[in-house]
Amino acid sequence: MGPFPVDDLRREFPALGQAGDFLFFDNAAGAQIPDTVLAAVTDHLVSRNVQRGGPYGRSQEVDAMIVRARAAVAAFVNAPSATEIAFGLNATSFIRSISLAVGQTLDRRAEIVVSDMDHEANIATWAALERSGARIVWWKVREDGCLSVSDLEGLLSDRTRLVACTMASNATGSLVDVKAVARFAHAHGAEVFLDAVHFAPHGPIDVQGFDCDYLVCSGYKIFAPHMGFAWCRTDAINRLPTFREDFIPDVTPDKLEAGTYVYENVAGMEAVIHYLERLGRRATGESGTDRRTAVRTAMEAIAAHEKTLSAELLDAVESIAGARVLT
Ligand SMILES: Cc1ncc(COP(=O)(O)O)c(C=O)c1O
């Protein structure tokens, strides 16, 4: 692609065009939204703002959009099957739903490993299981601000039910070697639950490569409106007693989708993946690049550009008297 096309891309974000001198520098608040995503949300609300599952055309269009959105998000996380994608309100509510279900399956494997580098969403949800007999085992950050998988090894045993950890700290950005986490956890028969919320805007996700069992993410951090999604390995999630209304099938893709969610935001999420595909094909220079490769390439291009921005930022910070940059 050559240099990252910042100016072209900025023009696709109406919020940036009218921001004046306001800087969207609140990382946790999420990303701004490209015009194609806004158009998809509007089109949904104008053309098919009805409930899904009905026997009439507009309702069937909603069903078809959800099927397409699952396939699109499956490409984003490299899921083996689109039916493994569930949509909902946000990452926290998915962590809560899955943890409540896990809490009902505890036997002599009742230990949950939680890291103190995680966001409260991936700590408090699991800690709440202590009321159901779980024992929380803390995986602690080292002096250097990182989680070391060699520390994790000593915490695992045949009593470990699951390891819950983030892919990247939302406070410092430090990364976790999640492949190694899965290798160690699986060697002890435990499952791995990844919080990809903070990592997702900054690099490609590959659930097959990571070999994790569950992964949650927030669409609003990656150019979608406020919504969340989860990927769960089919056999892992279908074994759990998740909550849904009685008329909703007790298997994927419905397994985690209780009630109505915000369909227009799911339509927006589908459009995000199209946006990333276009960016990835621009980077490869080949219009025929397959969807997964295009999305992965887009995320790699974003990550490479961010590296140049953070290098500039760190240089500037280092020049401030008294500031210390920890690398
Ligand atoms: C690492 C991490 N996990 C979880 C969450 C919560 O995500 P959500 O707002 O989708 O519930 C956040 C929110 O900023 C986060 O940074």
C-alpha cells in the first residue's frame, strides 16, 4: 500500500470532519465510525426496522443480515464456523453470561485463574462465582508491568477449570502471549477465555491460531456502533447451561443470544468488516484477495501505522522533564 493513506481514510469519518479542534483521544471510549458503517445502520433502520424470525420479507431480511454479519465477524476472528459468533450488547454482558454458565458446571475443577492486569469486566464477573463455590487464583503482573506465562504454569493444576485473561492491558497496552496461555491451560485440561476488547483495534485476531475456547470483543472499539460479540468453540459453549428464553434453540448460534439485541448495530458491524476488507485489498493491491486475508492485512497495516504514531508520541513524552518511559 505504500504509506498508510491517513488523509483518504480520515475523509471517510464524518465525525473527524466536523470535530474542529477537538481530539478524540479518549482511547477507552471507542473508535469513530466510517460513513459506510453509518449508511448501513441508517439503511437498516429505514428499510427493515422490524423483529427477526418473522414469516415476512423485511423480517427475513433481518435474519439474512444477521447470517451475513456472523460470517463477516467470523472472518475477522478467523472462526472455523460463522455459527460460533454471537451478538449482544457489549463484552461485559457476554463475560457475565458465560461465567454464570461456567459457574453451574463447577465440580472438583473449581479454580478460575484471573489476572490482575485485566479490566474489571474480566475480573469481577469471575470473582462473583466465589458465591457458587469457585476459587479465584490470581495471576499477578510482574514489576515490569507484564504477565509472564512462566508464572501462570505454577498456578495450574487438575483443579483449574478456566484461565480468564486479556490479550492486552487496557491500562498499559502490554501484550499477553495467549498462545502460550492456551498451551499451558489445555495441558492441564482447563479452558481459556480471552478478553480481546483492548487488543482488537490494534492487530489481527485468530482464534484458531490462539487455540482459545472463548473470546469476547466490543464492536465500538473497532469502528462499529455500541455492540459486542463473542466467539465460542462450538463444543465448549454447547455444553454450558446458558440462559435463553425457552423458545430459543439451546445450541449455537442462538446459545448466547437472549432477547432482542440492537440489529442496526449488527448491520453496522457487518459494514465494518467490509470497510476493513477494502482497506486490506488496498494494502495488498489485489482486488481478488480473499476476505480473511484482506481483513488480517488491514489490521496489520493499522498496527504498523500505530507503531509510527506511538514512536512519535513516546519521543515527545520522553522530552518532557521528569517523564520516564517504560518499555
Ligand atoms: C480490556 C477491556 N475489557 C472489557 C471492557 C468492557 O467492554 P464493554 O464496554 O464492551 O463491556 C473494556 C472496556 O473498555 C476493556 O478495555
